[in-house]
Amino acid sequence: MRERYDIETDSGTPAPLVGRTVADVERELILETLKHCGGNRTHAANILGISIRTLRNKLHGYADEGVEITPASHGLGELCKVDAAH
């Protein structure tokens, strides 16, 4: 079983948090949550426990750094789901 301080990378292998900056971990968490929600900023912000304004500000900052951001969804598609066990 994977330890809670590990996250999975795109290749599916755990990436340790130790040795990474808080900003780097936060950026990855935000971007992966946004991807999980199909670009729906409102749902991603709710999952992350931050305001939509904070999420938008962070995404603008990442975009200014050249980071690729999942495009915003504007439809009424399926809501993203969160595993309550985590």
C-alpha cells in the first residue's frame, strides 16, 4: 500500500514529496485536480478547499510561467467525483 506522503506521477509511479518545494507540490495538486475535473474551475476549487478567485489567480500565475493549463469547461457535463476515502 502506498504511503500518504506519496503522489502518483503521469507514469503512475509514486513521487516523494520530500525534497520538493511547497509551491511545486501545490502547483501539481492544483493542475491535477483541474485535469480530474475536466477543466471545471468551480468544482476544482471546491475540491481543493480554496475560492474560485484564488484558483484563477494561481492559474494565471502558472500560465505566465509557461505552464500548460487544462482549458476551462463551459458545459454542464458530468461533475467530477472525489473518492471520499482520501
